[in-house]
Amino acid sequence: MKGKIYLKFLIIISLALSLIGATYSINEEI
């Protein structure tokens, strides 16, 4: 049970980081 929550947390963090990275790269292009 704990492992599943940890995996979900890691997935959410990685998604958030990729979103931040995408917006940052778009801002850099402008």
C-alpha cells in the first residue's frame, strides 16, 4: 500500500517537473 502511494507521488512530481520545464523552455524561446 505504501509503495503505491509513493509511486503515485513520484509520477505527480515528474509530471509537474516536466510541465515546469516545458513552460520554462517556451518562455526562453520568446
